[in-house]
Amino acid sequence: MSSPPSRRNSTSPSERVGSSSDDEADHTGTRLAIHVDPSQALPTSSKARAKRRIAALEDELEMMKQQRGSKQRKTTFYVAQGRAIRRLVVLYHSLEDLITENDRRYEFHASVDSTTEQDRLQHGYVDLARVLPWLHGKLGDLDQEDSEDMLKKLKRGADAARGDDTSSLKELVAAWVNQEFRPSPLIMPNDKHSRGFASDICGKLLCPSEWDWDKSSVKAGIRDRTSEYIVSENSWPLFVYEGYKCNQEDLEEGFLKSKLLVLAFKAIFTSPSSAREAEGDGDGADILENNRRARRRSEQTKVKTCVASIINMKKVTPRAIAYVVCQVRFALSSVSSWRTVDGDFDYEVFWNNIVDFFENVPGPATRRKVEKLLEWWTR
């Protein structure tokens, strides 16, 4: 009996040829793949790759959202913090000017021979560091680009707050003047063209205190802008004086104690409603009593936090007073949009003059008078 054929030999020659060809093709293909892809990547399914790619994109999107949220929070913080700058630090100078002056003094120890302008800038930087205590350290930590971006956002908040105060005082000052003086016609709350020296009552309040507005020659000279009656920033307007009267023998008597300034200050730094309660000026007795009543009510009723609390304002400062004076002067004027120069009147120099009255005092006696005036305001 013959043995059955071996299984290895059962395959036909043609099949063996085909099998040999496939094997060779597989080996050749592998060699080609290795040659083409030097990374020697192992094959993966397209579905698995898509899932992993989607997951990676989701992680990237989430990270972008977090970064965007962090950037938005920083922007909101800087803009909000900047709202105190015009009110308490500088009305016109840039923050860069303050920073540059502080750097100059620290680097060169230059304070002895400084000018009045440089002293004013340095006082501003000190006030800035007090109002925004985190800023000084932040300026040293950030690179130039981030620092410029931060200052830009602070300025945005500063200008927005100044614009808000200008807008609100436009109506409030009109209401206060109408109530106090009963002019005919009344001052329109939304119209500025009828204010300024065209209005008898606004003109009187804006008139330099050394002139008598009730004299027809003075009134006509101011309105015609004759050379004899140029209204400039170097005179104190009547509205800054207590009772809107000036003692020509003592120009500091009642200076910066007018009811109009007190009302405007309270409207800006506490609330318009608190301004309505400030019925007195002079020694401030009525204001003290109204403040006590307001505190008693606040203990019983939840009230919105005022600006003074938000910016941590514990006492009235010279630059806060200067800010209010400029705002009231603008509200009484006929100028419709905020500007630095109004005719012959320069608001920046005017603000500087008020600040220098408090900060650039000639001696201890004057210093005591200034401190007493600030105590009156803080009361």
C-alpha cells in the first residue's frame, strides 16, 4: 500500500507560486513602509486618531477659554481700579509722567532742586501708590508690553469715571442752582448753551471774585471778552466761596467752602441722594447731622456701596477737592464737551493752582490753615 501524499506536497505548483508571490509582496511592502516612514510609526485606525484629535482640541479650547476669562477678569479689574485716578490722583497728567518722575528721583536722588511741576508729579505718584497699593509692585513685575496694556486699561477706567461724573453733574448742578437762586428763566438740565456768561446766575458764579458781576460794565466786558476783563484760570471764581461772597480784604475767608462744592462732592463720592441731604455749609453742622442720620438709616437698610468706600477713601484729599471744583466749573459753563481750554480759561492750570494751594505751602502757619480746611471737608 502506497503512502498518502505528504501535506506539504499537496499544493499545486501554481498555488505555491502564488503563495510565494504574496509573501514576497508583503515583505516588500513592509520594507517600503519602513523606508518611506523613518519614524517607524505603527498603524492605527482613523477612528481612534479622530477621537484623540477631538479630545486634544477640546482641551485646547478649554485652555483658551480659561486664558480669555483670566484676561477679561484682569481687564475688568484694571478698568474698575482706574476709576479712582482722575478723582483722587491726576485730572490731566498721564500715569507715565508720574512713573517717570518717581524713577528719576529714585535713580538720581533728585528732590532738592525739583521744580513745582516735578513736585506735583511726585505727589501724584505717592497718591497713586496710596490709592492703588498693588500698582507699585506690579510695575516692577510686568514686562514693558504688559505694563503698557495695564496702564491703558487703568486710563480707560479713569476717563470713564470722569465722563460719568461730568454727565451726572450737568443735570444736578442745574437743579441746585435753580433751587438756590430761582433764576428766570430756569437753567435747563440738558442744555448747556444757556449757561456760562450768557446766563446771569451762572455768569455771576463763574465771575472772578475780585470783580463785581452786578456792575453792567463788568458784565458787558466779560461777555465781550474785552482786554480788561479776560477770565482766566488765575482768578478764583465766586462759586468756590462760602455764601458766594468774597472778602476782598481776606481772599482765604470762606475759600472752597461753598454749598455748591459740598453738594457736588457728596454727589460724586457718596451719592446724589446724600447730596440732597447736605443743606448747610459754613461750619458744616448740618452736614454732620445729616451724615449721622444717614448712618442710622444704613444700619437698618442695605444700601449700595458708595464710591468713597469702593476706593477706600478715609478722608478728603486736596486733589479730590480740585477735581470737584473743575467739574462744577465745567457744569456751570456753556461748553458742551469736556476740554482742557475754554476760551481764555485753562482747566489744567486751574487744577494745578488748586492742588498747589494745598501742597505747595510757604510755611507752617499756612500749613495749619490748609490742614484745618481739609479737616472741615472731611467732617
